[in-house]
Amino acid sequence: MSNTKGRVLVVDDDAELRTLLQRYLSGNGYDVRVAPDTRGLDRLLSRERFDLMVLDLMMPGEDGLSACRRLRADGEDIPIVILTAKGDPVDRIIGIEMGADDYLAKPFEPRELVARIGAILKRISHIGPRVSGDTLMRFGPYRLNIEAMSLTRDEKMIALSSREFALLAVLASHWGRPVSRARIIDHAFGRDAEVTDRAVDVQVTRLRKSMGEDPARPAWIKTVWGVGYMLAKDWEA
């Protein structure tokens, strides 16, 4: 497995397309597994680790958008490329809002899918938050030091409460990926904490204010409707 470019899960009810993509992606250096529906998707995800998922939009039973939304709400952060026969740009917008990383309309050239997959995996590997000793993360004018529990903007210290810092650390550790409120509660406040979704929203508002974010148009801590929040992926080069 270590000699492959990555492990890809293809979920599509079209048997012919599944076979084509499995052969083509395998021929381009990926280790590929396939599933005909989201039940198969869930079984494979429960047993194996994947680097990326290719997910069909229109499938019998649970469709791709519903599955994407459910996975993100459960805290699953695997990159997802949605495939659809629909050409309406609204579908693309909805897919991205549900937590998809990219969108490809059928019919498409398999080599275009390979290019999209390669670009996503490269971005995740090389354009994420820059980390020094697993403690320092840099985004825009901000410097987040996990070990020192400090945040600076343009070299000026920002005072954060312990909960604000814990929240930011969780979002930073899931760069560019939506984090559900349930996962925020588990990782930032503890599984046994008596914290409601509304309390998470309030904490996000406070964190944005502490960071100097415009509450009407936050640049960094984005709301992902129906899912939760994420730290934007526009990291400095």
C-alpha cells in the first residue's frame, strides 16, 4: 500500500462505471475499493482507511448529498469528490455546502477525475497549516501555538479563554474540513461536558470577536450550514 498514491473509495450504483474507474484509477497508481451504495460505503469505512472518496450523487436509497451531509455531521473528514449527471450549478453549490471538496459532472473524462483527485491530495499534504514541532500553526496574520496555548495576530497577543482556545485548536486540526458541533463538543469540551449545540454557536461567536473577525462576514471561521464550522483553507503561501 505504501507504494500507491493513495487509497480511494468509489461509491456508484452504475456497475460499469465502477469497474471503469477502478481499472483506470488503479492504472494510475491508486489503491481502489468500490461500493454500489452507501450501505457498502459505511461497511468499508468502518473497516478500512481511505484517503479520498468518489461519491455518486444520484443513487437508490440514500443519495450522495445526504450521505455527504451525514458523514460530515458525524465528524468524518475524508475528502469527497461528488459525481452527478446533473449540470445545474446549484447542485455544485449544495454539494460544497454539504462538505464535498470537489464536483464533477457526468459524462467526464477519467483523466480529469485523476487530476482532481491528485490536486486534492496534494493540497491536503502540502498546503495545509504549516506546523513546527506539531505546535505552531500559521494562517493569514495569525500564529497559533498549541503548546504555549497562545494566539497572535501581526505579532500581537490575543487573549483567549480556555474554551475559545480549545475550540480554535480543534478547528485548526481539521484544516479546511467542516467539524460538526458534536465533534467540537467531544474534542474541545470533553464527551461528558454538558454543552449544547447552541453553546457551541455562542462560543464560536466569542472566538470570532476575540480574533477581530467581522461577525457578518467572517474570513477564517466559516459556518457550514447544517454541519458545523471550519477554519478556512486560504492559508498563506
